[in-house]
Amino acid sequence: MLRSSEAYVRRLLLSRRLYGVKVGPVWAIHPEDLESFMRLRRPPGRPKTSESAGQEAEMRAHINTERASAGTGSSLRRPGRVRKKPQARA
């Protein structure tokens, strides 16, 4: 159900992020506890990109249009300089 290794589930049980009862050499996990853990757990893998990147580009275009129509020229603050990463010396 969790699609995880036994070692990971054991670590979850020992750290009490997942609740269970040790019965002899095995762990017993109540179905309700497993369901609640799965609801709170984020899906594995890299998080998906949000739609805010597209909205940010639209907002930047809108701001640039407003600046051009206002005719204020250089009196408005420009975006900061993007610094380059230092290169390794040979």
C-alpha cells in the first residue's frame, strides 16, 4: 500500500510517524492509522511545478507595459542585477 521498503516503514514505526504495535518479530498497523498517514504524506518524487510561474510571467509583462505607458523612464526601480556564480580556478 505504501510502495515503500520494509526498512523505511520500520523507521517510520520507530520514529512514531506511523503508529503500530509490535507483535513478536512483526509489526501490526491498524488500517485507520495507515490511511491517516497516507493522507498526510506527500507523494514521492520531485514536487510538480506550480502554475505561479506562468502567472509571474504575465504579471512581469503587465508591469513592463504599465511602466512604458507611464513614461517615467529611468525614475522607476529596475530589477536587480543577476550575479554570476564564481568559476573554479584551474
